[in-house]
Amino acid sequence: MLDLVSSQGITVEDRGPGDSPLAVRGLTVSYGQKPAVFSVDMTVQPGAMTAIIGPNGAGKSTLLKAALGIVKPLSGLVTVYGRPLEQQRTRIAYVPQRASVDWDFPTRVIDVVLMGLSRELGLLGRVRARHKAHAMDCLHRVGMRDFADRQIGQLSGGQQQRVFLARALAQEADLYLLDEPFAGVDATTEKAIIDVLKSLKSSGKTVVVVHHDLATVTEYFDHVFLINTRKVAEGPVAEAFTAETLQSTYGGRLATAQIDQISRVLG
């Protein structure tokens, strides 16, 4: 279905909730009297990398947390691969915002990654050689193998972000949800993260990222979801990420110069 227009915004492509790794219908979340997310529909396309973008306070992180059940919505339905969230949690890996984590907690890097194997390890948490080998392989994939025995609080912000990505990799999920993974990291870390995410996509995984840098959307992502409390637009980047939808999403908060620059990138 193409070029559908509704009260939810513009949907350039919608394969339906049954086909979607993550489908949200009528999701509303409120903090106090003001809704942070209002009656939002979202359909994530399988095997793709999707960016959730919008201005500060637009509900991007809240949408992700509500979809995961971290924040309780007032209303709405969430399905993962066509089934209720609670039945599919083992298929999801989540990387939270770095700022939301207590980095003073005394634990080693390798132990953080092993947390990604908590379901397999069980209550006793008995770590076998194969578990440690798997964790070390995940650290290698993000360029952090040599830091395995370092205290997590001793790392830089970018290094900490890579470790949390390694923890997500350890889960061997089908759907990866990341909340602002590039915020406050250096260029080397950003490249390392995007390379890993693209490799996940190449292996058939689905990746959804709350993203803030509009200049890299066309380079990094296949699909885009624009939100400002309500859904503004969603679809393939080439069709839904336009000067018009950006203006509708950001309004006066997006400088004309930024829109002109993005328009040139889009051709």
C-alpha cells in the first residue's frame, strides 16, 4: 500500500503488523497531564535498519520504552513478530541510553557482556568456558576484547557504549532496539557501532535506532519513522525523509540551513 494518509501521519509503506518484527498500534503514553506519545502506529520492516527521529521531547525514547514494556502506556497494542511482547522477549535485544546507566556499579566489562546471557545462565549464573568465549567474541566484534577485565566505570563514554552493544550481541536476538547509541561518542566509536549494526542487517536481523543526527540518516538507514508526539511519517528513507516531512516534524526548531543541507544530500 502506497501513499496512505491518515490522522496518524504519512505511511509510505506498510506491510501490516503480522509481517513486522515490531508493530505498534494506537500507543499513548502520558507523564502527568501531557501525553508524551499520542495514538501512535508504527510498523517496523523486517531485515532493515530503521531510524526513529524527531526533536527533543518528541517521544522517541518513550516510544521505544513503551514498546518494550519499560514504560506503561495508557493504551495501545504491541506485537513482536505477530505475537504479544511477553511471548517474544527472547527475540529482542535492547541498548539503553548511556546516560540512564549507573556506571559506578563495580563490575568488569566481561561481566556486563555476560549479562546478555542471563536467560541461558539461569538463576545460578554458572559461567562455563563456552559462555566466556562467546562474550569475548562479542567484545572482539566491537573492538573491546582487550578491555575485558577492566572496570566498566573506568572506560570512556564511547567505550562503554561499545560494551553495551556487545552485551546485546551476546543475546543473539532477531530484533535490536538502540536508544541514541551515537550520542556523545567519538567518530571511531560511531564507525565501529554502525559497522556492527550493518553486519546485523546483512545477516537478516532487524535494527531500530533512536537517532539524532539528521545528516547521517540517508547513509545509515533504510527506513525512517518521524515523530513529534504523534507520528508524522514513516517509510523508506528515499520517500519519507524529505524537507517537507522534516519541516512538519521539527517546525521552527529545525533551521532553514539544516533543511537546505539535507535537501542537497537527498538530491
